[in-house]
Amino acid sequence: MLKWIRIQPELATLRVVILTSSDETRDVSAAYQLGANSFLIKPLDFERFVEFSQAMGGYWLWSNEVPESSQAPEKNLLSEVEIRRRPSRF
């Protein structure tokens, strides 16, 4: 799937995060060689997974800078901000 994503011109700036339970060196290497932006090993414990998910959401939605061509139009960006401010179900 990652290989296919990276050959699609309209998806050129899509951020791809691999979330897996594998910590195999070959899997990490293959993911980055195919164009992954990040490779994360998910916690198996539910509580830790929830904490992990919230931290990653904060990073990708609030801290990460994106190229201009992949930024949403202002109208859509405002909608995203409103959605992010809603209380989490967790």
C-alpha cells in the first residue's frame, strides 16, 4: 500500500505513519525505504495505547509543519480546529 501511495502524484505530500506491533529492523528499514514519514510501535496495553494516540494526535495535528501544497484551504482548516477542540471520548 505504501509503495502505491508514493507513486500517486496527488498524494505526494501525504504524511504516512506506520503503526504496528513489529519492532523488526527489516520492517522499519522497509517502511522508510518505501517512503514512510514515521514508524511507530504501538503499545499493547489499552491505557498506554490511548495515551499514545492522544500524544501522536497532538504532535501531528498541532506541532508538525507541512508543506504549503498539502495544507488544507482556510475554510477546511477551521473545521479541523473545531473538531480537535471537541472533548475526547476517552
